Amino acid sequence: SVPIPTLSLVNCSGRVVASDMWAGAGRALAAALLLPGTSLACTIIAVGKDASASGAPMVGHSEDSGPPPNDIRLTRVPRKKWPKGSKRPLYNVVATYPRLVDAERSPEYAPVHDQKKSEPLAHIPQVEETYAYWDLDYGLQNEMGLSMGESTCTAMTVGWPADPDKPYGYNRAGIEELSKIAMERCATARCAAQTMGDIAVELGFFSSDSGAPESPGYAGSSECLTIADTHELWNFNILTGKNNASAIWAAERVPSNHVAAVANAFTIRRLNLTDSENFLYSPGVTELAEEMGWWSPKLAPEKDIFDFFYAYGWTPPENPTPPNINSILAFYSGRRMWRIFNLLSPAEGQRLDPDRGNVPHTNDPYPGSVPAPRGSVTAALVQHAYRDHYEGTPYDLTVGMAAGPFGTPNRGLPTGLTVVGQWERALSMYRTSWSFVCEARPRGRSLVWFGYDAPHGTAYLPFFGAAAAGAPESYRSHEGGVAKFSFKVAWWAFNLINQYADLNFRVINAEVRSKASEVEARARSELEKWEHEADHLEHLSPNGAMQLLTDRSNEFAEGVVKEWWDFAFHLITKYRGYIITNNATMKGGNVSGQLVPLWWLESADVGYTLWSASGPYHGHPDPAETSSGSRSVEAHASSAPPQGAGAPSGSNGMSAIVAAIGGVAAVAAAGAALVAFQAGRRYGQKECAAGAYMSQA
């Protein structure tokens, strides 16, 4: 592979503002993954029209946010005509509430209370008329069916916005505003890619996750959008250009019979510089890569083929900090790609090695998309994929000691960066703010299947891309948000259930999924009726037909939100006190409904079978600490066990539930841990299926 030189970050005046920062970038990456913000967060799933059961291309997105409380409003931006000579402002759209304040953009973005209008970074000439669209932090779907999903990616460059508090920032176009401009101006995915790319090259591209000059965020300094129209899918990859300025971008058309997956890494591998039907790109797209030694034409398998990800995806240096950055990057991205392909195109997915990973210099890398049988993928299948935790695979997050006795796939944040390790990265995350699956249907009937909070505990409800009005008030209310509870905010109904389900994930989430399945089946049935009604009305009043569809979908959403609140309090009542309460009679409480499983009780670390009057009282101590005496209860409680019940001794694959602590000491500790946990292991192996694998990293 081509050696990676030290990258100097140079501002527009030529002054070096940062250099030799790979170690800082490594620490920033680890922080981004272990203490997730928006970096390395979201997942895209897309389906071409010929693979789609409805014949309409689909694109999905999960907003897998971190600690910052997202602005969760589903906002409607109306269609609008603009006076000649108007200017279109570009803002640095933020993740938190309010993401932007501009009544001219939409009445729903008008200032409330003491909010002040957002300050523009730049202006561009406005077009005569702009389309209506659904908006979140990124544009979602417009009235013409143009739809997008987003995933933050790694890159070899960083760029910062020209904010007043960032003297080192010179760029004025972030992916948030680029996506919104495309929604306003384009009906096709090709138009969207070209429009966004041209503006970014002219104004300079920045990512919201680029860190600061003293600690550049290479882990989140670039972006990918997958764009659907009623006929095509395109993948769009973009990063900041040379010297913290301009932009480098490429776009690739996804074959119509394919399913695509984007998991926080570029996917364009074979950019054909002579095929304008299937590829678009910025001027001089290879130049910076050649200048910096990141890529050479000698590496191309054939003339005019450029590996965009190889050249511009971030590759950490030798001896990085922390030492498992390459492993984190490879499987944080690759495992999700492998799983999506297995779920949506099983025959093709089975051809892929789940342990290959996905980083720029991977040998024989995963494709960005794979073929699927004609008409085989439904919107419901894509929704199911977003709910996945690798159930039934060796990487299943719902089994093993880390999942606890009740099988939660949700993993809390580690105490710090002093312990080297990683969890599997699921498709469904406890920290997801929302997710959606867009169907780019013809005749102005495109749909967004939208769900709040973690996919495993949501119900996806239909909204029309050409809706005649905004979403129900609870979807756009100023009364509350992630940082302020309110019964008037729909998101809280779904979040409350997801939080409560962690008490006994296996039992409670099963009921939640059953309820969601029933609601979504009802939505599909009702949708057919609504459209039948609209078809009869359309020839008399096209606007009236869309108003009818809007009213029906909003009424349905309002009804489900009310139903979900009732469901939340039903679950709280039913599963209180580690029993199941079925009714108010003497026999209404089922004490066996939430029993702790045997494999967990028998684990030495739990301590149930080891308790005696003289101790131990809290399970078997960690082997590494037996010679130095017992720890305090607080210290013991704050640490994870060195090895989960049921983990076999094989060394293949990535560890799903084990934190490797490095070198020979890690191997010795793991071996001792296996001996200490024989009691729990016996039953745990059955529970864990293939379980978790010991890491030899």
C-alpha cells in the first residue's frame, strides 16, 4: 500500500495551523465511537427499483445520535415562489433545538419565545420556485419523490465552517444545507448530486464532526448521501478539498436490481472517469490523492478507474492510539454492511466473509451494493433490518454476559479510554433519535415511513412526500424535546417504551415488536383504502386528492401516538416488580414470567451459587486481582467481567462482548477468566449459541 505521509492542515493564507496530529486524531476517533456524538453514527439502506417489491426505489436512514439532544421536529418546508433577484442563505445547521431559525424558510422555523434568526454563512442566487419537502437535520423527501439518507464517514481531510468563533474555518456549505438545497431544486438524484457537488466546490465543504485544528476529527469529517428518485439511486461521497477549502466529491449510480448499504464509510471503489452515465465527480478528483501519496494510477486495476474510498477514506498510521482503531473502523462499518446484505439479499450476503471488515485498504473489499432477486425487497423488510442486533448470528448482542439475564442488546458507555476493546455495532441503537424508509413512488404518491426513537421499539407510520400540510402538532411541537419531557411531543411516547423495555428486553421488547407489527400492517391496509379514495377524487381535484391523503395520514399518526402513550402505561403496569401482572385478581400476577435464567444464576461472577456467610458476597473476584485482595463494592460494581458466560475458546472473529486489555496480559487474564466461569459457561453456551469470540488483537 502507499505510505501515508503526515498531513499538514493549511489555511487559505498558507499558514500551517496544525500538523502531525494523527495521535490526536486517534484519540478523537476513540472518543467519537465510545462517547458518540454525530460522528460515525447513521446507517443507510437503499433498494433499487427492480429489487423493490413496489417497483419504487427506496432509501432509509437511522439517526443514531449521541449525547447532544437532537432537534426531533419533523418540519414541513412549503413550496414557494421567490421574487427575481432573491438570495438563498446557507446556515450552519446544528443538531440541537432549534436546528435553524428562519421564518422565510418555513413558518415552522419561525422564531418562538426569545429565539433569534440564524446567521447565514453565505448566500447563493435563489431559483424562481422551490419544491416542498420534509425536513430534519438533513432534507428527507420532497414533493417530487426525491429522497435521501445520510451517513457520516471518515476522510483524509478536514474542513471547518466559517463561523465567527472559528478563525480557522473557511467553508460555507455543510451537508445539512446541501441536502436541503437539493430538495428545493431537484426532482432527480442526478440533479441532486451535481447541484450539491457544484455548490460545495464553489463555497467549500465542511462537516459538523471535524473536531478542531489541535485534534482533527478525521473519523467524521466527510459525508455520504444515498439519493433516490422515482427511477434511480445514486451514492454521493464528499470531503473537504486541499487546504481546508473547496470540496472533492464523487457520485455513483446504483444498479436498479441492487440493494446498497452505507455504514459510516465511503462505498465508491471503482470510479470510472470515462463513464458519465454512471459516475459524476468534481474537477481534478484524483489530484490531491496523487499529490499526498494516498493513491497512484499504478494502483488502478485498469485505466481510468479510481478507488475513491482507498484514496480518501481515513487510514490511521502505524502504532495508533488506541491500538485497536483499525479494528474499530473495520467492523463498526463492515459488520453492518455484511448484515444488511444477508438480510435483504441472502444468497449474495452468504458469499461475503463477515470477518473481512471495511476499511480503505481492505483486500478484496465488500461491494457497495449487491444484486437481489427481482421484486423481493419490501419496505417492511427494510424496517425489519433497521431493528436488527445480529440475532441468531455469532455476533448476537442479545446473548452473553454483557446482555445480562434479560438479553438487552444496548451497551452503555465505557468508563474511559484506559481499557482497550469494542462492542459489536448493531443496526438498531438505543441512541437513535429517529429512522425512516422512503419509497420514491410515482404520481406524486411518494411515502416516508417514519419512526421515532430506536427502531427496535418504534412503529413506522406513513407520510406523503407531496403532503398538503405539515405533520401533526406532536411531531413539530415547541412544547418539549429530547431535553424537556412533554406529553405533547410524540417522540417521548416511543422513547419511554424503549427505556422501560431495558428492564427485561427479551420479554418487553417482544411485546413491543408485536404491537409495532400490528400497527404497521394496519397502516398498509389503510393506505390502500386512502389511495383508492384519492384516485376517485383526483380527476376532479388533484389538490383535493392530496389534501385527503394528508388528512388521513395525519389522523392515523395522531391515533397511533395516542395509542402508544396508552401502550406505554400498559407495559409499565404489566411488567412492574419483575413479575407479569395480567389482571387484578389474586391469581393475576405471574411470578414465573420474568425469572432470571439459570445460566446467569450459575455464573461465578454473579455470585448466587458462591454466596456464604463469610463471603464472597458479590461473586468471584477478577482473577487479576485475587493476589491483591478484594476490591470495594463500588469498584467491583463499576467494572465489566473479563469474560462473559458462554464464550468459547476459539479466536476467530471480532469480540462482541469482551474488552481486550492488550498483549500477553490480556491473553493470560482471559484464560484465567475461562476457568473462573466454568459454572456459568455450561448453560451460557446454549444461551449464547455461537457466542462471542476471544480477541487476539
